[in-house]
Amino acid sequence: IGLLMWPLLHGGELPEDPSMSTGARSASDSISSTMTLPAVLARVLQASPALAVTALNAEALDGRIHQAGLRPTPVLSTQLENVPGTGDLWFASQTEFTVQMEQQFERGGKRDRRIDLARAERALVIREHEENQADRLAEASQLYVEILAIQNRLMNRRELSGLAERILQIVAERVAAGCGVVRPRTQPSPRRGY
């Protein structure tokens, strides 16, 4: 799992491996340097779609709070009745034109309750955003630590491999410096106790 997150946390850079092919080494060389934990956490906060969604939901609820504080919109309606179809003054003789305006008046603190409800919804979304943010940061931190542990194990194994190769080289040099022939070691004969 930690290796899958390596590109995100380290900008794609893997520690140099002597056994790595030239093409793979040049590809890893072209990637930026290792990232620090604060840089990783900042990138997680910027790149997380879940955090972006909850932040946008909180912004939308700001608009709902504003809308809840507005008074109800007045309604204006018109109606035309009894329109005769013939004659010179056909429009003016019996036609009825009605204009009606409606305004709702709220009593009992309904607007304040709507505002309080919208604020409570926004507080809930902000709390959810903070929880999501904390979860993402904790997960990224854990993966970062796992990757550092893997990186350390990898470097230790490379050191051990280098030491083993050096030991083999030294042994080969000593053998070559000897008589040139490696004699098989003979086992001592068992003692006879008389």
C-alpha cells in the first residue's frame, strides 16, 4: 500500500537502486526531490475531491443562511375577464382588468428559526468537513511513515548488498594473492585413544 502512494508523497522519486536499468534510473532522476510531511499534507488538502465537495457545500449553505434571512417575496398577478369580441369599443365596454398583490407577513419568529436552521445545517457540514480533513491527514501521515520505513529498509538492504559484494571482492583478491590454487580443506583424522 505504501509503495502505491510513493508518487504522491515523494513526487515519484524512488531511492537509487544500483540494479535498476538505465532507462528506469533516468526516469526516476527526472522526477523532483523527496517531499516532506508538511508538503504531503498540504498536497492532500489541495487535491482531495471529498474535501473540495464538503467545502463547496459549506459555501452553498452560506447562501441558504442569506436566503433564510430575507422576507418573503411579494407576488403581483393580473387577470383580464369579459373581453367581448366585436364592435368599436369592444375592449372598454365590459372588460374587467384585475391587479392583485400578495405579501406574506411572518409572525412568531419564523424567519429567525429559518436562519437558525440554516446555520445549524452549515455547522454540521463544517464539522463533517473537519472530520473528513482529519481522516485524510491521518491516512496520509500513516502512509508517509510507512513509506519512510520501507525506504529505510531498502537503503539498509542496499548497504548490506554492497558490503556482501565488497567481502566477496576481498576474498577473491586474497585467494588470488595466495598460491593461486584453492586447496580443499582436509578434515583431521580422528584421534585414537589407546
